[in-house]
Amino acid sequence: MGMSLLDVQDLVVEFPNRHGTLRALDQVSFQIQAGEILGVVGESGAGKSLTGSAIIGLLQPPGRIAGGQIKLQGQRIDDLDPEALRRIRGRRIGAIFQDPLTSLNPLYTIGHQLIETIRTHLPLTVAQAKAKAIELLSDTGIAGAEQRLGHYPHQFSGGMRQRVVIALALAADPELIIADEPTTVILVVKGLDFFLDELLAAISRIVVEERMAAIIVEQSARKILPLTERAIILDRGTIVHEGPSPELAEDAVRLANLMGIAGTAGAH
């Protein structure tokens, strides 16, 4: 199969405190290939979001990587200095966060933010970057993309803002996308399954077409398993199951036994 695009080996994340040290992730290992989508599911507090944060270097202090290695295309990235990791995060790894408002500047138009991001990382003219921005918005399901470039974040619904965040994450043609519960805001704002399905389907299609890799972190196993090839289930910081998503999706009883929320995942 060749070199994995992302290789996480025996990852340990700890949080020192006055009572000792909390081990939040314990010997977590997995690989992902180009064009593959990996689902990471688990109950709240299982460590799924921490896994993504560790990979992109955004652990909140006093959290720290205390063991293991993270390699991107064979290059170790967990031991890079903050500036080097920031450049990788901006160019080679795209991140989609739960709350789109943390990724969008309310003072600038969507078009300004997209074009600036594109030109920071890619050698494109303003006109080329604008065309790419329009294409990205269209690809993520925003109607009237060219007109919406001039709009500000507050002029978009919660679900539409999340789509803009996905476009921003894809702006630099990254090798890897990490989506941390990207559907949460849509469930809160709309509570309708088809918004969720459309969003996840858009991520899936773009990843496969562009030969990226993606990690989708979600509590809602029912929603993401049909769109991922493999999934890992985390419980209290450890992987309790890993396997092809179709097998996990078909075996609801086993999944429910492994992860209590899975039997009702996707309920609003």
C-alpha cells in the first residue's frame, strides 16, 4: 500500500494537574491513506477531539504530547516548533472546527477571507484566487457563490457558515482534512437530517476527488459510518475497536455494546 499519508504511532496525551497527571489518550495508533476517510467516534470525553487537536498542534495547555509519534507523509510533525507546525497546519492540514465563528473574522467579508487564505498558501493572482473561492463555495453547497463573496459571516446561517469554514479548510489544497464534529452547529440550528447528510456528502466527495485524506470526528456514528471506509471507536482515551465502517454500521448491537451512544447516535 506504500507510505501512509498520516501515521499516528502510540500517541499519549497527558494533562498534569495538582493531583498528578491525567492520561487523556493512551497508546492511540492508526494510519490513513490518500483518498481515504477515517471516522473517529466515541462518547463525550472519550478523547476523539483531543486526537485531532494533537495532530494539528492545538492542544490546550497544560495538555501535552507525552509519548508516541505523528508523521505526515513520513515526516515527523509532533516535535516541530510552533511556527513550523503552524505553516503545516495552514498549508498541508486543513481544520474544520465545531463552532464556525471561531474560524471566521466578523470584520471581513467571506470573499476577503477566502482569497487571502488562498493567496497566502498558493501562487495565484487575485483573479485566480477569486475564481477558486467561488468554486470552493459552490462545491460546499452555497448557492449564488459569486454574490455571497461580498457578504459578512453574520449574513450567513449557522449551517452556511459551517460550509464556509469547510471551504476555508480546503482553500490551500491540503493533503489532510480534520473535521471536529462539523455537523454540531447544523443540528443545533436546523435539527434536520438532510442538512447533515448534504454536508458530510460534500466533504466525502471532495476528499475522494482530490485524493486528500480526512478524519471526521463525530459523536453521531450513525451519520458518519456510511461515508467513511474505516472507523475507530475511542473509549476513555483508548481505541476499543477499529474496522471497516460497513461492518460497524451493520452490526449495531456490537457497536452499541462498545459505545453506549452508538445505538441512538444521531438523535437530536
